[in-house]
Amino acid sequence: MKPKSQLEHAIVTVSDSLPAITKKQHQLAFSKCFSDCAVLSRNTIFCLECGHSWKDLNRHQNPKVTCPNCSRKLQLTDRYANGLKETDYYQIVTTEQDFQIVRMVCVSKTMKKLQKPSYFAHEVMQMFIMSDGSMRYMSKNVMGLSMYIDQWVISSDLSLKPNYDTPRLRLTPSFVQPKLKVLPIIKRNGFNGKFHGIAPQILLCELLNDNVAETLLKCNQIDLLYYHIRNNPIKKDGKIWGALKICIRNNYIVTDAKLWVDYLELLEYYWKDLKSAKYVCPIDLRKAHDKLMSRKQKEIMKMTFEENKKQIGKNQKHYLKAKQHFFGLIFSEKNISISVIESVKEFLEEGCYHNHCVFTNEYYKKQNSLILSAKVDGIPTETIQLSLENFEVLQSRGRGNKASKHNKQILSIMKRNLHQVQNRMKAA
Ligand SMILES: [Zn+2]
């Protein structure tokens, strides 16, 4: 778009006056954004950095190798297909007049066997942040119908864009050039040169227009700052803010914001005093959270059981008839034990414990499935659904319907013991 307002004219003029990005800046970014790679094919390793290749007949599983020619430590890649192209971003954070400016550079590295890599860099965006935290930006054009948000038209020029939000404005660079220049007001608002993994343009805007972010940064509550910036705005009249003030007063740093907010909700559920450091600043957050969580789960379980007692009894009869011949099956190895679930009440317990749908979706009624519970050191870890038709594990899920870190072990124990299930079936 053509600049119309005074501000827009000023932005375009400042943009024209910005210094050209130097080769040195690009080169530093190349070394920071990309890792050194190698590819293995038919016992030959190809260094994608210097073009050297060598035979390696007795390789171990180690995904890192050292090139005998250039001595670089190389990461073996499995994404190579007739070549490998990586794309990334870096930024230059600078100021000009009253503008806080973030320049975004797209870099790419193209690698091919037996060749040295080639690099490319082009500036694709310039974000102009005003002292009130508002932002306008210039950018290259993107392909109109691309499914990617950042398919840049390389030959286009940077031009002023309308004042719309786009996901491109939230791209996080892998590297920010040192020697940052920031407006004095941003320093005053708590910025100390670190972005903590937050996209600089986002953090700088937040520090100018949002004093919650400012407080969080100044108090070093970085995880809460992430939480706040990533679509969970902490309001100044809400319970989180109230509890946060207690934390600040007690020098308590919240290291896991999501867990802590979850925990506050549990505290509230049990009418605990959210102004008391005793509750709000637990020494072991995970432990405090889990304790209340399991208390609540047990209560909900009991309530659900009482409400559905009659129906559960009825379903239990059917379940017993259908699956009784599998009862008593237990597969144990080391600290893991897997057993067939023997009652509908247990389905309820598994469902509540893991917060998945094994009870609500009535898995006990599934004719061609057998449901088992895997426990590690006696603690429910995953619920397993085994097909009684082809004896495949259809799913093995733990808390929140996700695989636990013991998933692989659990599956391999299942595999080794399938014959026991089959024997019981034959016997029935
Ligand atoms: Zn090499």
C-alpha cells in the first residue's frame, strides 16, 4: 500500500535510511541457525559441509559422526532426499528516531552430497514498534495461495502493509544479532537484553503496552510471562494476579505456570485461602498439585459411582460373562505389571485417573477388545486396548490420553505375552 498518513510516510522514510545488512551479519547467522549435517546411504557417509564422503561399515546407533576431512561434528539427517534445504530466520533489533525496529531476515541453506552447501539470505520484514506498543510493518510479498504463511516472493520489495494482524508477525527467529539497540522506555520497563525464547517483536510490544508483562519480567517470573503472552492473559483483577502478588512478596518463582494455575484452581475448589503463602507458594508444586488432584479425582469417582450404581451393576454382570475367562492374567517385568481389568468400577477408576474415555465411552462393552491396566511401581500408567481379533494393541494411553514414557516397554511386554491371552481364548 502507498503511505498516506504522516506516520506511514515516516516509516517508509526511516526504512529507506536503514543501513544495508552486512555479509558478516549474515554469516554469523548462518553459523547460528543451521547445524552441520551428514547423510548415510549404503554404508557411505556424506559430509554435507565439505563434500567429503567415506565408507563406514560398522556403524553404531550414534546419530553423531565426525568428518575425517573437515573435523566437524555432524548430525546424521534422515530428511535427505536428492538434497536438503533448511530455512530459518534471524533478527536485528535496532532503533531509529522514536521507532523500535525489528528487522527479520530469512536465511536458507541448501545441501547436496559431494558439494559444499550454498547459503541465501534476504530481509523479509521490518517491524516498527511505536512507544505505545502499537506496530506497523513493511514486508516482502508472499505467494497468495500457498499453504505456508511464509512463502516469500524473493524478487518483491519491502513495502508498507495494512494494519492487519498476520501469523507472520509472530514468527520466532532462531537467532538475534548481538548489539541490540532498544528504546530507553523499554529498558525502563524491565528489558535487560534477554528475550527468554519469546519473539523479540512480541516481547518488546508487550513491554510497551502491557504492565502485567512488565511486572512479570521485572520479577523474573519468566514462565508466567510465557503463559501470559501465549493467549492466557493474566488479568489484574483475577485470582492469578492476586496469588502472584503473594509470590512476589515471598520471592517465590513459579517454574511451571500451567501447573501452578491448575493448582490455584484446585485450591479454589477446596476453598483454600489464595492469599496465604502456605498454599500459594508450595515448596514442591508438583506434589501439592497431585495431592489435591487425586483427592478431587477420588471424590468425582465416588460421586459417579453412586450416581450410576444400578447401571454399573448391570454392566458388571455382562462384563463378567464376556471376559471372565481372561481374569487373573498378569504380565510383570521389573517394576511394570499389566493386568486385565476385572470390573466396570475399575474402568471408572482408570478413566478418572488418566482423564480419558475408557469408562465414559463404555469400553467394557466392546466385544472384540480386551482392556488392560499397566502400572509402574503400582501407579496406574497406561490403559491398553487389545484387539481380540488380530491380537494387536489398538491403543495404550496414559494421562490425558497420551502415551507415557513407559509406552515402549509396555508394548513390548504385551507383545511377549500375547500367547497367554490366546491360550485363554482357546480354553474358553
Ligand atoms: Zn567434512
